[in-house]
Amino acid sequence: MDPVSPGRELWSWKEVAAYLGVSVRTAQDWERSRGLPVRRIPGPRGRVRAVVEELDSWKDGAPTVHPEGTEADDSPAVASVPAVPRMPRRWWPAVAGLLAVGAAAGVVWWLRPGPPASYRFEGSTLVTVDRRGREVWRKDLPGVQLAAYENRDLIWFGDLAGRPCVLLLNPPSSPDEESPLVCYARDGRELWRFVPGRNVTSGSETFRRPFRVNRFLAGKFGGSGATRILVVSFHYLYYPCQVALLDADGRLLREYWHSGHLDHVLIREGGRRILFGGVSNGSKTATLVLLDPDTMAGASREDNPSYQLQGFAAGSEIRRLLFPRSDINQHLEPFALVQHLWEHDGEITVEVEHRSPPNDAGLYYHFQPDLTLREMAA
């Protein structure tokens, strides 16, 4: 290698290669793979610039090089640019097989249906489908009333305790049948079922099962933040009404009993309060009942002892309102009852029916959020 004075600049690949004692091809390869300090400058192809002192500094960490441009087998690799080992050819078939297995697994995963999100009926067979319309599972429901399932309150899709589930209520086809609420897993296995009601006695009669689930709601009821299931059930012939709160595994957490029907439900304050509207059989008039799902218990207190449910503590209602009956209602109808219940812009409106169809006659009560009456209108 010819002596070169410090600070000198080299202006071509040929000069750089000559200074390093290797071929031009090797010098260019070192620039790409090992960070040889060469700067490319604008102009004709191949114009480069290198400073001798920078090359010398780079050489201090470079591997030993033979004059013909090949590296010694025992030379250490440059620390800043580690060499990348090549895969032996004998491994290629195994790697190809692994890639094929991974691709197949990806296809299977893509084709696998997601959790149930909707349903359809094929005759009496319930077919659940995922969000892309792919069938998940199917079950035969003998005697199913297809018209009832136009009301989607009879079936619910969602997560209970992190498990994709389907809650299903099958209305009975005969008076002596029960109507349990059934929870199915993602794959269609039955996880649990809740059979509503129990034998209860009032001051004048005994009410035996079956009770019928009128409606159910799943949501974060109460202060725990956990998903619960609210189930409202009536005796299949008459009254009373059971309001039950279940946990995600279908276990009964607490219940409230009412001597009448509670047909309408309004969820308030993010599930911390539940307002019910219906009819009190003991008073034969429309009623509102406000419950706290964390404390609801007992049975409604009735002035008429014939309608008082026996064996229960006093009901733990936050509020219970009984609406006055009109003269028309008392003379022409057996009851006054809540026909509609809704909330809009912080105002709660209750429609109380005093005459049944076709001779409709009702009164509208407008309440503030705390159930203080604002006004009444016909």
C-alpha cells in the first residue's frame, strides 16, 4: 500500500480500494455491509470521497483482510454491523411446512364463526348467526310461537362475565307450561336456566307455579358495575308479580314481590334506579314503584289484607305511587293501569288508562326526575 499523508482525500473507488489493499468490489461491499466511511458526491457515476484519517479509524475495528480481498476465517466481526447467518438449505422444507401450517390455521380462524349476534327461524328451529351472517348453532324449539319473536325482547346477545352468551325466553304454548329463561354459551351449550316464581300465599288464596317471564333485561344494574339480569314475571292466571335480579351465572341475588302487575320498566341513573309502572290489584289502580337493585326486597304493603302476600318483609321501595281512579273508571272498568311510561329531557311521563279500547280515555302525568308531579293533562 502506497504511503499517503494524513488528511489526504481520495476521490474514486479505485483510490479507496487501492488504499485499503482490496478490490473495488470488496470496498463497495464494505460500504453497504460494514459502514465503510465513504461519501457519494453528485456528478458522474462512481464519484466518491473518502478521508484517509476516517478510513484509518474504521480499519482499527475492521476484520483482518488478505491482500486478495478475502477475510480470514478467524477474524472478528465488526461490532456495529453483526453478520446475518444464512439458513442452511436442509432447513428449508421444515420452514416451508411451518408456513403452510400457519397459513392453514389462519384460514380456519377466518372461516370460524364469531359469537352469536342475531337469529332467524327455519320452521321451529332457531338458528343463531354471527355478525357476518354465518351460522353459529341451531336448536329445535317445538311448539315455538314465531310471532312472539318479532319482539326481540325475548332474545338477547352479549357478554356475561366475559363469556359470549345468548339469553332466550320461549313463551309457553299451553297454560300449565313454565317459561324458563335459558342462557346458552357461544357454542350452543346450555349454561343455566332460571325458572321464575314460587308458591306464594296472600290473605285469601295460594298462587302456585307456573309463573311466566313477562320480560328480562341484561345490564349493569346496581353499584357493582357487574352485568346483571333483571327478570319480571307474573303468575300465569292472575297476580302477583316477581321482580328478580340474577348474576351472570343465573343465581338469584334478590327479589321483590308486588300484588299486581308491573308491565313497564324504565332504567334510570345508569342502572342504579329502576322505575316500574303497572297496576296494584289490592287498590285496583295504576301504580309506580321505584326500586334500588342493590337493596330491593320484600313485598308491597297492601291496605286490603286479602291481597297482602304472606311471609315477606315490608317492601323496600324507594317510592311507591298509587294514582287516583276517575269516576268513569270506577263505574265502567275493573282497574286503572299504567299504559305507557317514558322519559324525555329529564321529564318522566306516565299515561294512565281509565277506559280500555275502543273507548280510550287516559290521563297524562308529568313528573320531575325525583317523581315530584309537575302537571297532569287529559
